[in-house]
Amino acid sequence: MIDLQQGGNAPLGGAEASVTFGWTVAAGRDVEADVSAYLLTGAGKVRGDADMVFYNQPGGADGAVRFDATAGSCGGFAVDLTRLPAEIERIVFCVTIQEAQAKRQTLALLADAEIAVSVPAGDPIRYRPALAGATEAAMVFGELYRRNGQWKFRAVGQGFNGGLAPLARSFGIEVAEEAAAPPPAPPPPPPAAPVRLSKVTLDKPGQAVSLEKKGSSFGEIVVNLNWSRGRKGFFGGGTAIDLDLGCLFELSDGRKGVVQALGNVFGAFADAPYIALSGDDRTGDVSQGETLRINGARWSALRRIAVFANIYDGVPNWQQTDGVVTVTTPDQPPVEVRMTEGRNDRRLCGVVLIENDGGRLKVTRIVDYYRDQQVLDQQLGWGMRWTAGRKD
């Protein structure tokens, strides 16, 4: 079993897949939830209403995607990728709460929720979204998508506060408006309920987002890199790629440096530079990828951080890596940046610039490719001296 975290992906081991859902509801709770699938073109939209597959419309694309109420413990879908029309590039799988507004219910009422993908060849894949305290009534749990001729599964976990209607509209489905009834008085919020927010995707050059502190500090800021690693040979070799996460940093007092596996410069969380690399996944067997932890309690001591990904080993092929960097801060929307293109003659990608902007946390998309860290330094005007390094 391959367990993915949010944003993680894994290739499929066959052309047919069974996608199933599971969750439990506490005894005595009257909660009903439905599963649905949307067949999307490269523009991220359906071709028409027939591309929504669910219990009341159980087949899509002439049977290429079929709803099965008996699959898993909570229903699912049978998918034959060979029968999909060429213009369909993604299939997204969703869960929605019935009568969410009338009953004032959210996905937080579903415990042990998961989506699982089984194929004839290869390990099953599973993703368990964190729904405790969720405020949304609908969510994209995961998606099958085609990249460079290969189908993969990605753990998504993107919620929609308005339930089925805004979710369906986001994919181009026309949803009739219902007459609004006067809402009942809202119940008091539960104490210390975590806030769940939909992610922010930076997909345009120079696009940025600024986050405000919700309390006395930003808490622990997590920067995660996940990618498709390829296959390893029995005696080494193969197409596996060793993709490393690292960063340049500049402190408020002017000190500068780098945190990376190369040279074993893993940083420190409690002390300067207040940035720590979780480890170095050289094998490609760690589904969580690699992580930088930034001490948000010492945010005033940090001026800027340039996050990069480096192909240390393997033939440079950025399209094959399908890499994604996610910046997660407590009580803030996760910020996602994908390395959607690349120059295969350059091993390093500058991904995002994180800056202390008057106390705010500003994240700006870079996604540009360089020969090495020194050229990235020069491009951003960091001004450090560089010597050759290696992994021990």
C-alpha cells in the first residue's frame, strides 16, 4: 500500500483502475454523503453535464467511468483509461454532504475518510484527508491525470464551503439555484476548532500571496517537496531521480547562507537560521517527499528565503518529476506551486521566494531553471561565495 499525503502523487500500474471511498459516521448522527466523478479536459472543465458521473448518472464517456454503489464501503468508480476520449486529461473524485446547508453539516462528521485506487499491476494507493474540524461540505479527494502519456493519481484534499453547487460549477456544470430559506440561528462554534481553508495555487510568473499572522506568531511553517521519482533498477540505475529540496536564506541581521543536503548543511529550527531540512530522501521510497521546517516564532529574525529543487542524481527531466512544492502555515490556506515546465539542460529550479514583508509572510512564484545554486544566487542578488560540495 502506498500512502500519500496531500499533494503527493504516484503512477498507475495499469490501464484499469478501481477507485473506492470509505468513512464512518458516529452512531446516532444522521449524515449522508455522496461520491461523484468529473471528466475534465485540459482546460479543467467538463465537455457537458454528461461528464459528471454519480448515482443518478452512473456512466460517463460511453462507460469508460462507471459508478458502483457496492465498491468499497461507501461506493466508488471503475475506470477504463483506454476507453477515455483523447480530450479527457483528468478525472477528479469528490465527496459531498447531502443537505449540508439545511442540516448545517460539514465533512468534519466523516471519520476515517479515505480514497483508494487499486490496479491490476502495482501497489494500491491510498490518501486519507484530514477532516477533523473541516468547515467544507464538499471536497476533491483525489484525481487521475495524464502527464507525458502516463496516468497518475494525485492526493488533492481541496474543499468547497458551499457544498455540491460551487464544486460542480468550478468544473463547468450548470447548477440551478434553489430558493433560499431563512437560515436558522447559527450554533456557537466549538472551542478551539481548527480552521480549514482551500489552497492557493500560484501558477503565473511572479504571482504572489501575502499571509497575515493569526496570533502572536506564524507557528511552524512547512515547505514540502513531492515528486514522481521514477523506477530504480535491481542493481541501481534505472530512471529514478534524486530530487533535493533546499533554500537560500537571509536573516534580518544580514547573515546569509544555504540549507541543503549537499554538503550536509541541514540547518537548525530552534537556533539560527531557524530553518531545518527534515532529511534527504535519496531512495525515492519516502512518499512524503522532503520538507523544510521554518520557525515562525522567530519570523522577525528572517528577511527572505529562496526555495529551490535540485536534481542531484539521475538524468535531468523536469517534466517526468511532476514536482510540486506546498507551503503550509497553521490556520492559513496552503500555497501550492507546481514545476510544470523545465529546461532539461539545467539541474536546479528556483521555486518560490518567501519574504518577511513588514511582518507578513509573502510567497512569490519563481519557477525558473538554473545551472546550479550559485547562478540562482546571482539572479536574485544574494551575494554569497560558493565552493564545491557533495553528499556524504
